[in-house]
Amino acid sequence: MVERSGQVRLSDTYVSMTQAASILWVNRVTIRLWVRRGKLKGEKIGRVTLIPKQDVLAMALQRGIRL
């Protein structure tokens, strides 16, 4: 979603590791491991690691998870 200022909201572009785990039906530790191994891209912002939402959705489709 684009706000009036023309900026894209962070929640439309990225998900937290907990959200990614919920979408992919795996444990948060698994998400952390996949980020470390490069299976998912993770971007560290301060103390929080965010994952591109499109990557999570693509992996869900690849794993046969219906959204």
C-alpha cells in the first residue's frame, strides 16, 4: 500500500521472522536457519531481521502451501 506521502509501508514489503514462520508453517528457528544458509533473504534492521514478503510468498507456493 502506498501512503499519501508516496512512501510504501514496511509491512507491505517485509515480514518478520515470526510472520514468515507462520506463513510457511515452520518454526521460527527454521526461518533463522534458512536465512543463515541463504535459502531466504534476511535484512537486519537494528535488532530485527526482516524478510521480503515476496520471497516468503514464493517459497509458500513452492512448498504447496495454499494462502
